[in-house]
Amino acid sequence: MQQKRLEKITSVVSKRRNDITVVLEDIHDPHNAAAILRTCDGLGIQNVYFIFEKEKAFNPKRVGKASSSSANKWLDFKIFNSTLSCFKTLKHEGYTIIATALTPTAEGLDNASFTEEKIALLVGTEHAGLSETAVSMADRIIMIPMVGFVQSYNVSVSAAITLWDIVSKRKEIPLTTKEHTLLLKSFIERATK
């Protein structure tokens, strides 16, 4: 591997974060998912969980390579067949679960702070948003305030705005030495494939 490529990989790994995980519940269009993956990579978010309870499952490593700009190559995924099993895993891993939903009790993103140690941001399907199960079990519910006639953005745009806001409001939590070493090794292996 060329030294310049190794330096780029090392630089990217040094900016990755495990304190934010994105959870996509029943995303229908793989291209929307791929756009969200591109946002995750751009913001240094390493982990994305997919829930396929109602929608047909797809492999995030193989779908949407054009729209994700190959971001999917550099991210880590977990796939779940139910929202309940995903929530159980997130809780076990110590995440505060934040749902994006248009509910009367949702916090406006403009006034929200994100001081929790670990955050899992849930994003729902393009047509109906998050399931009732996801909304009812979430620790917090947030929404993007809208001032126009439409109620919401496209799911990939909504995810990008929300994730950028969360990342910009949080203190950067670097990977541990062990996490850094393991991810660097994994990225070097991915780069040679």
C-alpha cells in the first residue's frame, strides 16, 4: 500500500466515532439508505444498524454504491429482523435511543442538546416514518422544525440535517486505543479488496 493511501486511512480512522449509531427502520429505497450512509461516512459515524421487519431486506454492502460514493465499504453494519431485537441490543450496548418523529411531544432539533454518552438515532421508512413500537420505546423524540407548507424532508435529507446537528453539538469522543487499532487494521484490509 502506498504511503499516501495509508496516511489517508490513518487520518480517517482518527476521526471516526462510536458514540453515535444510526438505526434505519424499514427503509424501503436502498438509494435513500445509501445517501444516509454517505452522510454517516462524511460525519465520521462508523456504525449503522438496519431493521427489516416489514420491508424486504437488502445488503447495505452491495446496494447503492453510486449514490453512497462507496461509503458502504467503510462502514460497519448490523442487521435486525425486528425493532424489539434491535432495541434490546442498543440498550445492552448502553445507547440512549433518540427517535425522529412528528409527534406533539417531540423536541425541536433547534433547542435539543445531546449530552448522552452514546446515542442511537432512529430514522424511519419514507412513507410512514418510525413504527409505533420504535416511537413508544424511544428515550427521546426529536423533530426538525419546519416553516414551510410541507411537514417533513426526504428521509436522507432529514437524517443528514439531524446528524450534522447532533455531531456539531457534541464534544468529540475519540476511539479507544483498542478500537482505533482494530478499525485501522479493518480499513487496511478493506482498502486492498
